[in-house]
Amino acid sequence: MEKKFYQYTAIDEYSRLRYTWFTNAHDTYASSKFARRLVKYFPFKIKTIQTDNGFEFTNRLSWQAFLKSKKQCLKTH
């Protein structure tokens, strides 16, 4: 059986700096893990994250827990 991988990509609209991460999970936990890695990778504060509103991003409780742990305000669109 072939193993599936999912790609998460973030691109800063101003600098065009990008970050890509592959995972075999497609859930809110993987999305939160990606966001934590993203915050560490970018050399500047992230103000907004735009998503495709897939279920892995729309679970409000997951994102609220992530934002609370980072003590910062990110808007998701």
C-alpha cells in the first residue's frame, strides 16, 4: 500500500519567503504543528494566516489552544 503525504506551504506575501512541510497526517494536530514550526521559521512576527478553510484549519478549539500557547493574536481567514 502506498503511503500518502500532505504538503503545508506558507508564503509571506511581502518578502515571498516560503516554508514547506510534509506530513502523513491531515488533521488539526498536524496543522497546529505546522503553525508552531512556521512561527519558529519566519524571522518576523506573523499577523495573519490565510487558509483554504479545510476541516484541519476550522476546528476552532484546536486553533484557540495553539494561539493561547503562543500568547499572540493571529487572524485566520
